[in-house]
Amino acid sequence: FHSANAGKRSLTLDLTQAEGVELLLKLVALSDVVIENFSPRVMDNFGLDAERIAKANPRVIFVRMPAFGLDGPWRERVGFAQTMEQLSGLAWMTSYGPSAGDQAGPLTPRACADPLAGLHAAFATLVALENRDRTGEGCAIESVMVETVLGVTAEGVIEFDATGRLMQGDGNRSPHFAPQNLYDCAGVDSIGDPNRIAISIETEAQWEALASVIGHPEWAGETRFAAAAGRRAEQDEIDSAILAWSRDRSA
């Protein structure tokens, strides 16, 4: 809590009481931005819709961040990062493929949808403030959490629509570069997980250097490893060789 709210002041208001609403509206009159991320019914129940906020301060930017929008059949549903990552297909796109063994299958990202939603709302707020400074008028912004995550996962929809290919996750491997992965190193980190090194090979010169470092200089001249597509087809073998080299070395 403290790391996410450094430098902020906080107070508690009971908005079910008229006095609490009155105090909030006094704060609105002094504010540049008002942000809320309840389900839409909550602010409605408090009597704090966009019109009332604007009446208290016509220059204020009122940012609303519902999970599924201010209208529509899912209007009153709530959600947080993991909800959006499952609904949007992001957990499918970040899954581990069969090569991961016991780890294969969908993987829920570590709440990346939370900062995605926040960044979209923050950017919209900055644009609105710039517009307010030019026109003197505030506005209401609707920044829907699930829509921000759907934008991130659009690649899979576009790929299927254009080519018929169903994209799916492959852990830390890349569809463009090979090898690419995280490899265990000696020792563990502060939470007991293995120390790891990230490697991504983008060019043939990098591949030649890596092959030499891990003790297989002959691979640089083998036809089956001659391009990224070939190395992707053989990545299980390459990963095993890199891991054999890295596991006893310091990250």
C-alpha cells in the first residue's frame, strides 16, 4: 500500500450520508481530477453522476474506470486483473507450450491488467487536462478495464482472421527469434526461485557467438540451425544445451 501511495493524502468519507457527499463535493470543487473505479451502480447510488460532479466544478476531469463499461449487459459486474486476463484470452497467449512439461498450459500473468488499465486512464486524463487548459471545460472519461486488455490481445484475433492460424502461448519463446528463453543459473533469489538469465538471439552473428560460448561452435555451421525458423524447430535441443551451460554459473 505504501509503495503505491507514496506522497498521497487519504481520508474516509461515508457517502451513504448527506454530510459525506457534501464534503466530497467541496473537495471536487477544489480538484483538477476525480477518479473512481467502482461498478457503475455505486456512484449512481451515491447520487454522484457526471452531471452532479460537473455542477460542483465545471473544469474537473471525471474519470470512471468500470470493469465492463457504464452500460451493457455486464455493466454491474466487477473484476480485477486476473478476471480480465482470463476473459480477454491473455492467459492463453502467455501460456507454456508442451515443451514446458509439468508447467504446460494457461498461465495467469502477474496482474499486468492492473497497470494496463491505469496507464490508459492516466493517458486519457492528461489529454483531457490539456484540452481543459485550452477550452476551460472539464469532461467525463470512461476508461473500461476489459477494453484496455482486449487491445493487448488483439494480435491473436487479427492473426486468426487474416491467416486462420490460432496463436497460442509458448512460454518465453518467441515466434520470431530463436533461441529465446529464461535459463536457470546457480543459486536462488530472495523468494527461493532459481536465478535466471534471459537470452534472445536475433541475428546470425549472435547465434554463432552463443554456440561458441555454450561449447557447440560446430552448430554455427549446421544447416538445421541456419536460420531462426530452423532453430525454433530444434529449440528443445538448444535449450537443453544452454541450460547445461548456465545452471552452474552465476547469473
